[in-house]
Amino acid sequence: MDTKEEQRKVTLDHMIDEKFGEIYFLAKEEFEMENNSLEEQKLYDLLNKFRDNLKQRCKAHFASSTHTGDMNEFYKSYSADE
């Protein structure tokens, strides 16, 4: 049987994916992006990079025995300019 912590990991992972999709489609609509355009690909890449970075941060958080960490390291590892 899954522990409460394992359930939290799965729930968080699913929520990150769900919100990624919501933000992607809202932004695409708001900025009136054409399908299969360079602008749409840049949006997808940017959000995907953030999602992957966030998932790595969550994985590291749950892997630590104390669940502590420096959020500044998360922010330093993510740059919207790249």
C-alpha cells in the first residue's frame, strides 16, 4: 500500500503536468499564437523547461530525509532567457 508521502509525490507530479497544460493553452490563446508556429514552440519549450525543473526540485525535496532545501537554488537553475 502507498504511504501518505508516496501519494503526495504522485499527486504533486500529476498537478504539475495538469497545470502545465492549462497554462500552455491559456497563454497560447491569450497571445493568439498560430498552430505550429515558432512562437508556439518557444512557449512550449519555456514552459516545459520550467516544468522539468520544478519536477526535479520536487524529486530532490522528497529524496532528502529532512525535506529542506534552498528555494534560491531552484530559482537560480531556471532562467526564462535561455
